[in-house]
Amino acid sequence: MKTVALRLLPALAALWLAAPASAQLSVDVTGQIQTDLRIAVPPMPAQQSVDTPAGSTDLLGQKIAEVIAADLKGSGLFAPLGPAGVQAPTVPEVTNPVFARWAGMNAEALVQGFVRSGGGDSQITVGCYLYDVALKQELTRQGYVVAPRDWRRAAHRCADLIYSRLTGESPFFDSRIAYIAETGPKDNRVKRLAIMDSDGANHRFITNGQSLALTPRWSPDYKSIAYVSYVGKTVRIYIYSVDKGSQTAIFETTNATFAPRWSPDGRTLLFSMASGGNTDIYKIPATGGRPTRLTNTPGINVGGSFSPDGSRIVFESDRSGGQQIYVMSADGSGQKRISFGGGRYATPEWSPRGDLIAFTKIAGNFRIGVMSPAGGEERLLTNGWQDESPTWSPNGRVLQFFRTSEGRGGKSSIWQVDLTGVNERHIVTPVDGSDPSWGPLLQ
């Protein structure tokens, strides 16, 4: 998909070239203001109804608006009005809104746009405009040219544009999740690798379940997924190529092995392996080769995650008697404990911003929390029965994790929560889900 400055409606070209005026409308992401911003999202009109492989441009205009509204609502910061039950604007109104109409609905912001296609298999163009209703000002605009099958990506990009303009934060909707899809009884679970969009759409199973798949992680370039596979006593670390639909084993052993994690440059993988009574963290080239051991202490060392600049690694270790969080340099030196609260700590992961480390806190129940890389400012964000394995959104504002319900028949499902701990959302999957991995923003 490419982003373009729209010039497809000749009568609107002069308006397009005019820079939007600055305005003060914004959304608080800290949780101090509890009222969601009321934002109107009517269906997007088509300049002309044209059939495409993904449906008519009229239908796509409705669907795109639905995805935009769902993205904004799912962030926990917006209260969308529409598109259901809201009349679509005319094409001229897209760049010349009838603000009185939207003010009458108590909308504070307005999203409008259009869909245009040359017909058949040709690309479609989606225009996206954001307005401040009270000030009657345009805040931002952008256009997206995509294949008809990629209309959802245009919708996510529009939602990202709106989110970023109104919050001042980086976008995250146009991204993907890898996770483990689980079926079958608890004592004989089938665990398959699966991928989906950040909102659960475009779901696809990657492995067939004949082997046990665990702990997936996207590569920084989105081309590959690293995961662990168990077949009998043989354990392999695979790199699955998403584009090619093929995979390569880069490491094989009969020792318990888990949690491969990419370096920021995509050249190295961390993983944990049990050997000789200890479990230690190793690194290995992403192309395969001989692993290098980074920890060498009695006990269990698990779950390495690189800092965004690749200089440090956060991991968990029970060397002090219980699971705690430690950091070390990328070469294994300077190992230092940073967690000192009550209970145990597991599955640490460094924020893509570098400012926080997410973790699972085990103290009676399992909860998702964050702390600073120095170990202070600990905050717990969830309070479920068993919430674990956090993974960061591309902008470092939201965490996905999996939640297991109580009882012998407990179900696992994918959830997300933002850094306020208030905005929690269930991500619907076709079957039970665990071990989510949130990839970077798509390009």
C-alpha cells in the first residue's frame, strides 16, 4: 500500500492544496480525563458505484467506516457515532462538511472520506479527512491507494491518522498479531501457529497442529516468525517465512527449549534451554549456527528480551530463590536484579519506546504490570484470574496478553489493555488463544 496526496477530484484540487489550520482538539491518553471523545464516523460515499473484487465501492465505503469506528472505540479513548444509523455525506460534503448537522449530534470531531475505483481489479483510493466540529476546521487529511483486497489496511491507516492527530501518540492499528491457537482437552491440547490483524480480522492458521507450536515472535521486518516446535523428544526453533509459506529449522535439540526472541536488527535470536540441571539464556544467529550462552548461574534463567537499541536484555531468573526480573548487557555481562516487590515476576518484555518493561506478576493471581528499566515505578494494569505473557503494541501504549479463566475447563483468550489500566478489550479469535506477539507497524 502507498500513501498519496489525493488529486482525484478536480473540483477539490485547490482545497486539497490548502494546508489545514491548527486547532486545539485532543484526546487525553493518561486516564486523567474519563470522558471519551465523541467522534462522528459516517459511511464513506463513492463518487461512482463501481464493482471491485472486494465488493462495490458503496459497500466498501460502509465497511471502511465500520473498521475505523471499531479501531477508535477499541482504543478506549473515543465514542464513535456511526456509521450504523448515520447518513453518509455527499461527495462534495466530504471536503465541505455541514458542521451544524454534526454539532446537533453532539459530535466533537468528524471523520469523513470517500472511495474511488477505476473498476475491475484496479486499485481503489480511500480519502480520509478529520475535522474539529466546534471550530469548523480541518485537522488533517490523507489518501491511501490500495488493492481492493487490502481495503482494511486503508481503514486501519485512516484510524491511525486520526488517533495520532488527536492523541499525539504514534499509530498502532495497522499491525498484525501472531499467537498460538489452542483446541482440544487440557491434557492433550493441539497448539497451532496463527496470525491475524491487530483487531482479529484476516485470521490465518500457519501450522497444521501435527507438532506443538509455542512462543511465536515476529521479526522486526515482518517477513518471518520465530517459534518453538515439539515433536516427541525433538525440539526445534523454526523461522517461518510469511511471504514464502515455508520454514527453516535453525536449531535442534532434545533439551527443553523455549521463548525465541529477535534482536532489533533481526540478526540474532535469544532463547532459553535446559541443560545439566540449569536453564540458561543463549543467543544464536538468525541464520543458524552455534549458540552462545549468556547466563551461567544455578537455577532457571528464562525469557530474554532486547532493549530497542539492542544494548541490553531483560530476563527472569530464580537465582535469588524465586522468579525475579534482571537486566544484563547484550553480551551477558553486568547482570543485575531490578524487581523487589512481593510475589514473583515472569515473562518480561521491553517496550519499543525503551521506557518501560512489561511483566507478569504472580502473587495469588497472575496480573500484567509495567516498571521502569531501573526497576522502579511498578504499576499493575490488570486483575484477572490468570493474565500472562504481555506483548507491546508498536507505539508502546497498549499491551496484549492472554487470559485463562478459572476451573479445569478454563479457556485461554487474547486481551489488550492500555497503560492506564482502564481500557481493556477482548480480541475475538476462532479458537482459544495464547502467547500473542504484536508485530511492528506495517509499512
